[in-house]
Amino acid sequence: MTACGLNFFYGQRQALNNVSFSIERGEIFGFLGPNGGGKTTLFKVLSTLVPSQAGTVRMLGRDLARDKAAIQRRMGVVFQHPSVDDKLTVGENLEHHGHLYGLRGSRLRERSRLMLERLGLSDRAADRVETLSGGLRRRAELAKALLHQPELLLLDEPSTGLDPGARREFNDYLAHLRRNEGVTIVLTTHYMEEAERCDRIAILNEGRMVAVAAPGELKERIGGDVVAVRSAGDPSTLMAKIDAALGLKSALVDGTIRIERPRGHELVRDLVERFGDQIENVTFGKPTLEDVFVHLTGRRFFTEDAGFGE
């Protein structure tokens, strides 16, 4: 899959700003970003819900603008909000979905049986979806999306509403699909743990793609530990004192003084010795993907004002 120069506007607001990327066949690729970062709009474009207003997309060797129907037949989609019918059984949901893709008779029965078995739903086939737990409903969504053997699977915030255990099981099965069936998996997420399991991630911020790489490579770019200092008084005053005394170049992010430096434990010692009476607390640790986001954008990943969810 490749995209070049994608742009999308809601009135005067630009939700996608010149977004370009390339995804290899058989890769698990994640779009990571906060609410309002552009993930949902990008998912709508890739899943053919809305046409791109500018730019080009090629999926499965075809042009999305010209060959949408052909692409749809080879693609599976799991939306953030459930698309299974609560009043139907799990088996009935698969049956009706199969009809949309031309599956009938023994072929449909065999594919349904296989999907139910692989996703641990065989004993729930006759149960109405409304009786299932959140994790089992998500499995039913995935069974439906995989019923017609798609080569490409698109998932919008697939772990939303799942508890940590169900989230791990869901992600384990995605890895199985990639490893054993060669399915290309593209997902959007705001969960750091989910992004860590991708082969590569693209970080979106305010409609722009600010980085693309493997999670480990992105964290290595910080080049050391991340030390966070909370001031007992005015943080900007303390930050200026720290920078002057220790020759540092720190940053102030949402009231927290943030310093990137190797051997962070030594810096913590120096900070406590020199400014202990001015520090409320200080922590340090290896970089996380949230630290990468702060490093690239100058702001925290989770904020009170995160736009309106594009």
C-alpha cells in the first residue's frame, strides 16, 4: 500500500496535511496519534468510506480512486464502533456478511466454521451478540472481517473497550494472521502497548505525519534517559536555573521540566543535590513512545483539548 500527498478538509479545518507513506505486504503497520491527530479521517479514506480530496492511494496493486470495488473484495475492515448486529447470533452475523461477498452453501459454512474455531467462538455461534462480553464481540467482528479471506485487514482503534487481557489476546491473533497467513494489517491506535507490537508505526499529529519507523528505532532517536522534574514553585524559573547550572537544554511540557540525557540517574542525583528544596518530585526512565511523541511535537500525547476526533 502506498499513499502520496493525502489532504482532507472539514470546512476550513485540515484533518490530513500532505500525508504520504508506504506499507509492505505482510506488515503490521500502525498509525499512532492522539484524538484529533488525523487517524479517523485517514482510516475513512483507506477503508473507502470517503474519497480523498487530494493525493493518491494504491492498495493491493490497484488505484483506490479507479478500482474501489475490486479493492473492497480483497479487504477486511474492523471499525471502532461495533458493526455486528446485536440481535442476531454470531453465526447469523457471519452468514449475512458472507452473502455480501458472494459466499453461499458449503463454502460459506466451511469458512464460518473455520473462523469460529480459530477465534474461539465455536461454542458461542448460536448466542446472540448482545449476550457476549466486549472481548468476544471483538472476536466476532474479526471473524466477520476475515470471513472472505482478505489480503488486507484495516482496523480502527481495534482495542477500544477491551480489558488488558482481551487486548493481548486480540493482538496475539493479529500476529498469528500476519505470521501464518501473510495478511497485511493496518491499524489506528492511541494505545502505546498496541503500537509497540507493530512492525512499524507512523506518528500523526494535527493531520501531519511526523515520523515513520519501527518502535525501537523511534525510541533510540532520543538517545538516552528521560528525566521529568516537577517544581515546587514556578517551573519556568526552576528550568532556567537547571539549564544555567548544568549546561542543559530542557523543555517545559504541561508544567513538567523534561530533560533527555544518557545516564539519567546521575542527573537525578545532581538535581536533588543542587535544587532539592525547589523540586516536588523527579523521575527518570528509558524512553517510551509517548516520550517520542513529546520529543517530536513538544506536547503530551494525552491532553484535555484533543480536537474532535479526526
